[in-house]
Amino acid sequence: MTGSFYCLVWNAWGLNDRAHRMVLRGIILLHEPKIVCIQETKFSAICNSLAIECLGSDYEYDFIPAIKVAGGVLLALELCKGAFSTSAHFAPIGTANGPWWFTRVYGPQQDADKVQFLNELTQFRDVAPGKWLLCGDFNMIYRVQDKNNDFNMSRLDRCCMHRFRTFLDSVQLQEIHMIGRKFTWSNERGNLTLVLLDRMFASVEWFGSFADHILKPFSNDCSDHYPLLLQLQVFDGVHRRFRFDAFWPKILGFM
């Protein structure tokens, strides 16, 4: 028996607008994700009534407050919280997948903070080995093709890109590739800039347990970031494959 496990990740560009909250609630009602990760809530505090309006009543949640009107994150099923990340540990019962870690991030804008951000993730990985899914708005890229106006080489922070690649190599993470779109953020101006800021990475062990997965973006009109929905096929228990042995037809009475 199989089932779908959904994870929703979105930089909502502020939940202080009720229309944004209704869009979020509509996506949740439609897909019923097990994990909901929202970046840039722009809330310094989130009360229960506000969380229920955004998420419904089926989620436990925690948040990192925004500074003035910038930033802020909201995560359902929180267990471990840092300055830039929030993590949850899943230990599914009755499946062959085993326990795994999920981490949601909202990367900082300043270069000095980016170093601290990657160090925080590295330190977390040191104490949380095994299967790991890392996702969110990283606010940095690690490849030239992650930005559409790469012809202007002066706009690429190659030092930051190298630092990001070094981090991914050191913790041995691979990217979960999105289908149907190359970029997740737009500056929405005449001189259009598109960047792949929102993304998901996973460890080799995680890919081994969730080989059947799909990452796809949604269109939206209320944020400069596209929501991402990750669908996993979850197998309940270990199911042996049927095998036909060549000697069976030789057995007396075989039909």
C-alpha cells in the first residue's frame, strides 16, 4: 500500500495581507501537505488564531519572528530552531523508510550573515547524521545558470557561490530538481531578473528512501516567489516482489 507525502515551501512575501493568507490556506486545503514551510511572513509574532487562519487546526507550529517588517518564518512540526533554520525529526512507524531530518531555511541578505548561516547548517549536520532534507529560500546561488542575466558577470558573487558549493560538498547534499521551471524568484521589473533562490537538497540516504518524488512549482499573483510542492511516494511496510521460477511448470500438476 502506498500514499503521498506532501511538503509545501513558499516565500509568501508577507502574511499580513489577508489575501496572501487565503491563498496559503487554499493550497493547504487542496494538497493537505504534512509539512508547511513559509518564509518572509513579516510577523514579529504569530498567535494561535492567526496560525489557524493560515494553516488550519491540524498543525503544530513554531516561528522565527521578523525583524521590524522584514523576514520571519513559520514551520509546522518544529523540533530544533536556529537563527536561520528550523528542523523537525520524522520517525515514521510501519514503513521501510526509517527516521529522517527535515530542515527549513530562510537565508540572510548580508554576506557576513551568509557565512554564519552556512556554519549553522554545518554544525547541525554534525549532530544530526543520516537522512536529511534541506529546503527553503537560500538567498544565494551556487551555479551561473541559476540567474538569467548571467551575461553581466559583475552581478555574480562568485565568492558566495563558491562558499555555497563548498558547503553542499562538505555535507554531501544533492539537489532535488524542479520540473517545469528554471527560476523561482522575479524582480517583476522591466529589466527582468530571474533567480533560482528557492530549492531543495537531500542526502544520498534520503534519496535512497524516497527515490519516487516530484518537485513542482505553482503560479501565484501575490508573491515574487513561486510556491514549491514536493510529493513523496511513501510505502507502508516492506512488500516483496512477485518472482516466477522457471522450474515451476515442470512440477507435476502445474496449471
